[in-house]
Amino acid sequence: MTEKTAKKRHNMRDVARYAGVSVATVSRVVSGASSVADTTQARVRSAIDALNFVPSAAARVINSGRSYMVGALVPTLDHAIFSRFLDALERELADHGFSLVVATTHDDPDREARRAQDLLNLGVEGFVVSGLSHSDAFGDLIARYKTPVIATSYFDPSSPLVTVGYDNGAAALRALDHLVEMGHETIAVLSGPMRDNDRTRARVRALKRQPAQALQFHDVPMGLAASESVEDVLQSDPRVTAILCLSDVIAQGAMNGLRRLDVRVPEDMSVVGVDDLPSSQSIWPPLSSVHLPVTRMGTCAAERLARWIETGERARPLELETRMVARSTVRSLDGRAREP
Amino acid sequence: MTEKTAKKRHNMRDVARYAGVSVATVSRVVSGASSVADTTQARVRSAIDALNFVPSAAARVINSGRSYMVGALVPTLDHAIFSRFLDALERELADHGFSLVVATTHDDPDREARRAQDLLNLGVEGFVVSGLSHSDAFGDLIARYKTPVIATSYFDPSSPLVTVGYDNGAAALRALDHLVEMGHETIAVLSGPMRDNDRTRARVRALKRQPAQALQFHDVPMGLAASESVEDVLQSDPRVTAILCLSDVIAQGAMNGLRRLDVRVPEDMSVVGVDDLPSSQSIWPPLSSVHLPVTRMGTCAAERLARWIETGERARPLELETRMVARSTVRSLDGRAREP
DNA sequence: GATCATCGTGTAACTAGTTACATCTGGCCC
DNA sequence: GGGCCAGATGTAACTAGTTACACGATGATC
């Protein structure tokens, strides 16, 4: 109420003047580290209350060189697999004293690089990204800033990035093995868009390396639109008894398409997915799927990134296991073809 | 490579010394505002490249007083309704030059207050929160910092917080009206946990104010566990022909329970939800639900918060419309009771 | 009673970058 | 050739908070 009514936020100098002490003393009271006499302490505290003083985060950052923020660059927030992952990531990071800044890339490498620059300008101390393929601009950025980065949803110990994730090829093979064990011989593989998605590419690559199986590959549009592609798939080969979908969203779309064609799942056709989304349990029939350990991945990525930032020691890659969750797939009747 | 090999990050003074100019000149080159001779500019730029100089975000914040960050406090990231919302929020905020810092509260008001303090320490310029009920600590915090806050998922023009959302009571009544129009007279209402969730409370309150209807209220556990509660619901009154679930997750659980009891949906029992999750379209039968405009809510909340921060003028509350999406509900056969 | 240690506190120099003001140089006009 | 203006650049004082060091006042020990 004196001379500075215009200025909204008070700083330490104001508090010091009000309490009749030096800024150093105020700083000591606020940080609580050094010893300050009880009477002085009380005087400073009442000054802080009177002036509604709150210390500036930026000034503290400037001195400590620490921002306690990490950035997550994900394709989208609107997908159960990423939101699960981020939920675990955020929780673990909070336990380590870090805050999470999220930015969406929408699978656009240029946008990823731009958003990464934004986050670096904010002062993030590390990144969590999805997959291995990133633009050169992004690579330059992290090399220049020497920022710790953990790449997730992918495990590759030979990558220049530190990966915490699973073997996407192995995950796809788990689904295939399950179908083969169930006696299925002619299997259709449905994959979504592969451009800018190295996880899907790795899954397809692994399946294509299995010459023993009669696999038929189909590219389908993402989401529920996959349901319309199912008719083409069945017409292309009547011997198909199982559909292997490289994501649960595609699998759910395929199941809708089969229902429309009056093909019963699993009696007439087995369907498996990859992701094991929560919703895959609540549909009917419950979808068999390869479970991806995204919650653990979030926890482990957070832990490793936090340690990397604190110690300066590059984290080590970590492989997490996927597992097949059989729910509604059934034994093929010895390769007997569907009724047309 | 000279005397400061230990120091990792170079600052403007280093660049100035290297280029043989003053810090002011470097600052001018970096900000690009004032006029600097071409030759000097080139010299400074090569110094910047040579030293791998990147300006400190915190120092800029300290001078501008701006952090260009906003915080979102949500119950969880692992729920389709919040991740949709945050996806839209993040996208719109990015267009306004803001970054989004997320923190999860897990419906714990104390945790919310703690995380809010963390975010304020980071220097966020505004908040997006869910619902109206928050701890006193949170209220004190935002009052003290005079931080702009937008409360979402709720519309209440009389609230001290600025709300951008929908009328939760009206949303529940939309579901009820739909069932009544379809001729249903005896309706069970399933609600999840209400403690610390004012959205659910508002929905229940609105339904309880409808004395004309024979509504039977049941509290059920969240998630798929809801499927086990369905048997009790049906046994408590055999005349029930429709189940109104206050969230889609509960509705999906209820549909699973009905399937186990061999009650056909919708022939024997109509089910409606509230949320209209993406997964509600891909289940069978597709779930009728009240659509909540969460994507628009994210966009509008971001827009209003950004404007509030930029102009200092308190945003105005905004009501968004919900709408009934009928997918699998059917006309009741004149209140005929189910076969036991 | 002198010496030393300790506690409380202030001074001032840091952290990194911005910017108002001063200064210097050169070109142009009269 | 003096005066004037503009462009380019430096100086130093800001932004807010931390902290090494110094100083003075106690109290305890010899």
C-alpha cells in the first residue's frame, strides 16, 4: 500500500525492506537451510504473509540450473496405449520430483522437432519419445543440448538412443505362435499405416521372416474403418481361419466387420490383436491379444530418465516382456475351410 | 577448449568474449530485434555455433515474467474421456504458444493441492482443473498467486471458478428422457463412486429430482466389476426394463454382466451410458450414450485460458451442449416385465 | 581476563539475459 | 569545416534469488 501499488508481485527485496532485514536473511528463511533467530524468522514470515510473497521459480532455476521438468513427445494423447503409459510415467516422475510436460507430434517428424525445440526453450532436462525414428532436426537438437532421451515402445540395444521397451517383432510372433499352436494354418495379417511408425514396421518385418506360414498381408485403414476391409480379406482366400491384427483397434474393427458378415468369432474365425487395450476385455467376445507392458514401461522409463538426469550417467536400455493373453481364440478344426 | 572445459553449457558472456563483442550485441543478435552490422552478426553467429550456445529459458522468464506454461490437473490420464480432452487442450494451447504440464490428482484433493504447488513453483501461468470441488489449500494457492483457472467438465455460471463445460444434471436427464420416450417406466440407475467426484453427484441429484419416474438407484464399483452388480439390480425389481449408467465404463460392465446372465441387450434390457467413449461404438451391441463434447471443451478451455493470461481479463464461463446418441436402445414393450 | 568458537546477520558477488542510455563513428548538408 | 543525424556498439543497471565471505556479538574455556 505504500509506493508500489502498481506492481503486482512482490519480490525478496520488498520482503526484506518490509521486515527490516537483508535479502540474504529472507532467502535463508525461505530455503530453511541456514540458522536464523526465531524472532527474525517470525518477522520475516509475517512480512511474507503481509506482502503475499511467493518466490519466483525462474530465479531459482537460474541459480540451480535445474528445472525439474521432463518432456514427453507422443503421437497423440487420445489413445489408450499412450495414456496408460503417460499415466504411469507422470506418477513415477512426480515421485522423483519431476513434472511432466507433454507435447503431441501426430506422427509428424517435423512437428516433433518443433515441439522438442519449444520444450527445450522451456528448459526441460530430458525427453521421453516414442519409437526410434526421428527427424534429423530432432537428432541435432538433442546432440547440441546433450539432453538425456529415452525412446520407448521399442527395444533395440544397438540404437544410438537408449530404449526402454519391448521387442515389437517378438510381440507379433507371439500372436502368430498362439494361432499356429491352435492349429491355424492360413492366417491373414492386418496392419495399419506404417509410415512414420517404426513399431508397426518391426512387427510386419518379423512376420514376413516366417516363411513356414501361409501369411497374407493386408494394409487397412486405422480405426473402425477396418471393419469394411474384412470382406476383401475373406474373399481373397476362403481358407483363412484366423486374423492376426497388429493392433487392438484394428482387431476390434475387424470383429465388427465379421459380425456384419455373420461370421462368428471365434467359432468361424479366430481374431487376435496386439496391445491388449483395457477395452479389449469388455467387448464380446473378449479379444485375445498380446499384452504390452506399457505401465511398467512408463515406470521404468521415468526411473531411468530421472537417474540419468541426476547422476549424468547415461541410462542403460531395458527390455520388457510381452505376453500372449488368450481370451477367445479357439482351436482350428484341422484346417477345415469355412463354409463359403 | 581454453580455460573452461569443465563448464558444460556456455552463456552469453562466453559468446561475447569469443566473438570479441559485448553481451548486449550477442543479445541483440539472438533476439533479432535491434540492428547489428552484418559482419558483427556473422561473427557472433559463428561464435554461437562454435560454442554450441543455447540461451537459458529461465533467464528469459526472469526478464519477461512469462513462462508460457499452463498446468492441467486431472484425476488420471488413463481414461479415454480425459485423454481426449487433454489431446484437444494440448493442441490448441500449442497453437497459442503455450506448453502443457500435466499432473494427476487420482481424485485426492490433497494431492491436487500439492501438485498445484509444484506446478506453480515451475511457474505455470494458469490452470485447467476438473470439476468444481477442490481443497481449501488449492483455493488459497490460486487466490494468493492470482492464477487464472478454468474448471472443466462442469458448467456453473454461479461458481467462483470460471467453468467451461456441460450441465451434468441435464446430461443425465437426457439419458432418462430417451428411455422414457422409448416407453421404459421402471429404470435402474447405476452410479460409480461419488466421493470427490462432483460430476457424478450432480448427475444423481438431477435424477433424484424427477419424482415422476420409478428410478432405483444403485452404487456399483467402478470398471468391469460393475458386471457383478447387475444380478442384484435385476433381482431387486423384476419390472426393470432399462438400466441408466452414469458412465460408459459402468455401462460396458453392466452389458457384460447381462450377457453372463443371458439377458439380451437390447431385446430384454435397454442400457444407456453417459460419456460416449470411442470404445462404446465398437462393442456389441453399440452402446447408446450421452455424448459429452470433450474435444470442444479442450479447445475452448485452451482458448479462453490463453486469452485470460494474455489480456488479464477474467474469462467468461461457457456452456457446451450434450446430446443423446441412440444406438442400441429399443422401445419397451409397454412395460411388460422380463421373463424371470 | 584473553582467546577461541559459534551464531546471527549483512554485504556483495555471483547465476543469465535484457535493455535504457551513453558513446563513437561515419556520412551528409550548408 | 562545423553541425547534425543515424546506425552500431558498449556500459551498466536492471529482472529475482542464492551464497561465499566478513563482521559483530555472544558464550565457553583456559
